[in-house]
Amino acid sequence: MDKAAVFVDGGYFSRILKDEYGEAAIDFHVLSEKLCQGCDRLRTYYYNCMPYQSNPPTQDERTRYAAMDRFLYSLKKIPRFEVRLGKLSYVHGEFVQKRVDVLLSVDLVRMSWGRQIQRAVLLSGDSDLVPAVQAAKDAGVLTQVYYSKRSVHDELLQACDDRFEITRDLIESVKLRR
């Protein structure tokens, strides 16, 4: 059976969940398995940044930071799940994620050329990933992207072998059941 790895751009997915699905709580283990579509899931990689904290942090900053820390801790407990953190920088009056795309790209290319996977499943919309997607394809890996039509770069859609829109049905099927 083919092996797949899932690469989740956490900032992208969080925005989709917030803007389109009322901040639905997701079971990331179920999501990961569903995105693999019958392949054996080697691992899921989740990429994001910790929220900004000033020095000293405000109460709101502490609360957001603690919530993200709890969330990432829960992700790390999922079998075959890795969390990769970039850095949040304040640039020209706004917060910008740094290193997230590079971390994802390095993992994608390394696993593809190391023949660890035959399928790469991306949950992202960022055209910065196009060179890594092309390198994975050059290594013989089938590339798939899950995206929101409201926020995806056409270059990424064109670069990937298969494209799947994130639908309400998908989100409903992977909601956390409490």
C-alpha cells in the first residue's frame, strides 16, 4: 500500500475554519486519515506559529498563547503527528509568519526524494510551495491539495496533480465529537 504524508498549513486552515465554518473544532486524527484516501498515513505535519507576546505580555496575549500551547499539546498526542513551529514577526504594522513555508517545503522535498512517501497531501493555498511541489513530483510523488476557493493561489492548484475543495461535508465529517 502506498504511503502518504499530510502537510497542514495551520494558519491557513485556522483562517478557513474561522471565516467559513464558525471556528469548527476539528478531530485532526480523523481529518488526517480521511485526506489520505486509502493510503497508509506515514505521518501528519502541522505547521504554525505561536501567537505574539509583547514584553511584558498583556493578559489577552497570555490567554491566546496558553490556548495555542494547549492546542499544540493535544496535536502532539495524536499518533504519527508532528508539530513544526515557525516564528511570528511584526513587519510594517502587521504580524507575519516566518519559516512556516520553508519548514513545510523542506519536509515535503526530503520525504519525497528519500522515497518515504508516494503521495503528498497538502492543506494549503500558498504559491510559495510550488517549487517544493514540483520537486516532489520530480521524485515521483503524487501531489494533492485541499484548499478553499476563497483563498488559494492558482499557481498551487496548477502545480498539484489533484485538487480537492474543502467543503462543508468534509468539515462536518471531521468535527470533534465531544
